[in-house]
Amino acid sequence: MTSVVLDASALIAFLRGEPGADVVRQRIAGASISAVNYSEVLKKTIEVNGLPDIVHAHMGTLTVNVVPFDERQARSTAALYPATKSLGLSFADRACLGLGMSCGATVLTTEGKWTRTELPVKIKLIRGKH
């Protein structure tokens, strides 16, 4: 089982060498990412005129597990809505947090507002307070 779940923002920071990439680098071996969040990474790559095939190839050199978004994940993600509604968390945010909860893993992210949730999941900011 994984001890770390990556948010799209954490993987993007790592891939682009942005602030916080060093935190991700230390924990990326054996990490997991929801297929929902991986799709976000690929979409952001396209948005900046990058090639998603290059990101996909790079992912093949890492030991990051892309976890399929299945019916179980769909139910747990939807169940987080009431607890996260006031913070404006997106579907993808909840998918990441739900995966972290189901794995009992620490979630790596740049999203500071996540630390204001009262969910039973450890959240580590890769930038700022860490």
C-alpha cells in the first residue's frame, strides 16, 4: 500500500521543477495518484502547449501508481462533498483526498485550503509551511 498520494499540483510542481519539487522528489517513489488527478496533469500540459505523451513517458520512468477511478472511489469522493463544500473543493480535489483517506496515506499538495478540512487524512503542503 502507498504511503503518499499526489495531488495534481504536487506532480506538476515536480515535473516543472517548481518550488516544492524537492519535497515531492523525496517521497515520489511508490507514490500513488488518482487517474482523475493524473488527467488534470495531462490537461495542464496541453494547456501550456506541452505534449502529454512526454509526461506519460516520464511517468513510465517513475514508480508512481495511477489508481483507476472506480465505483468505490466515486462513492467515497461524493461522500466528501458536505465536509468540503464550504471550502469550494473541486471534484478532483475530493478524488485526491478520498484516495488518501482510503489508503491511509499522506496527501502532498500545494492547496493550502485543504489543511482547513476536518477530514481524517494527513495533508502535507509542499510549499510554505511544511
